[in-house]
Amino acid sequence: MHTRKLGNLHVSAIGMGAMPMTATVDVDEGRAVRAVHEALDLGITLFDTADAYGPSSEMGVNERALARALATYPGSLDAVVVATKGGHIRGPASTWGINGQPDHLAAAARDSLRRLGLEALPLYQLHRPDPTVPYAESCGAIRELIDEGLVVRAGVSNVDADQLDTARTVIGEELVSVQNQYSPLARADEDMVHRCADLGLAYLAWGPFGGRLGAKDFGAQAPAFAEVAAARGVSPQRVAIAWLLARSPALIPIPGSTRPESVRDCAAGIDLELTAEEMARLDAP
């Protein structure tokens, strides 16, 4: 497994997004657990979750599901990095909200620690800026969690350049990553991708197949990727992973899956080398 830098760590070149494990009430948890185990067998060491992921208003559903999957793995978990997030909340009828208040973030991190069964969170990410709370105050809560030893490394998510500057100033050198949306279908964050590389930060790309469009529609939405994939005899998703990795040495795609076959296909994208001609074709808007 190829690796990329995450602060003072080297993690797998792609991560696994755990959100689909609890995306709906009818997800096959047994199959989802097998997908996590397949990822571990393939050398994937970065697993991304959040306290607000789940099909209901209950917090922590996804963290508990991931913890159960990891706990039943028969091999070593020594290299595993669990990245979770706080700052989103769930309301009635599974609605989403934002709470960047420092006291909420402090409590959320402790709840995540308990659910994940960890002594400290390897990577804790501020899920989304709260427009009602000064961003420096939210970042200050993360800094305090680091000082208390509850968080080892910090990340920010869904941020712009100014918010990243604030986070760097407040959190300091423990800030190691940005997690924003970036994919062949969502390229607006291109400048942030390059800025992270310049700053030595990892860029964790959520929604690598188009975010909420879903992986199954990716080929139809990205015809150039489908055409290259057909010529290579692989899936469009595998081509997308290869393209993302080639875009920047700081970029770590975070595809989510509940099927072992999809995990294998994504991991195979790491070893797919695209030609200069293919890259030029795929780079075109």
C-alpha cells in the first residue's frame, strides 16, 4: 500500500469513508463490516467517520458501527487512524444543524472518544464552520482538547482560505489536514488542494465520485472518465481515484463503501498509472 503524509504519520494513500455504513436503516451491516475488513486486509489505515453520520437524529451511530467493525477484525489495528468530526448536530426527522460552540465541541469530542473506545482521538476535525460562532472560538475549543491530551491531531472541514488561516493561527502545528469536497465533478476547491500541498497539510477529498450524486452515477456524469475506463478495461471509479492521486501529493481520497468489491476497486486505483495524454483528457473541464 502506498502512503501519504498526515502530519507526523504516513497513512494509506486512500482512506475509507464510513458514512455509508449507516446511511439508511436498511444497510446490510454484515456486508459493511466485511468491507471494513477488506480495507484493512488491503492496507488501508485511514477511516473517516463523524458523530452526526447516521440515518436518524441519534448522534454517534456511525462511530459505533465503525468501532464494532474494527473490534471484530482478527488482525492488527496498530496502524489504524480513525478520523472523526464534531460540529454538526442532528435534529427531529433527521435534519442537520451546526453547533460550533466551544462547550458543544468539548462534549462532542469526549462522546466520540467513549464511542470509539480510544484514549485520544488520532484526528479530530471541525466538521463545518458555524456562522453564528466566530471561527476562532470554535478552533480554540479544538486547541484546548489538544492541550488536554484528548486530541492528537486536528483537521478542519468545509473551509475556505480565510478560515484555514484562522485555524492555522489558533490550532498551531497540530493542524494537519483539510477535508473539503473535491472530485472530477466538483473542482471548485482546486486552489485549496494546491495550498495544502504548499503548507504541508493533507487534503482529504470527500465525495471523490461526485459527493451526493453517488458512485453508481459517476460514469454517466463524467463521460471522459468512462471512456478512459472502457479503454483500460476498468471502472470509471478506479480511474477517478488514479486521477485524484495524480492531482497532488497532498491529496488523499476518502471514498465510502459498504461492499468489499468496491473497496478493492478503489484500492486498485492506487496502482493505476494514467498516461500524460489520459491526464490531459481528464483534466479538461
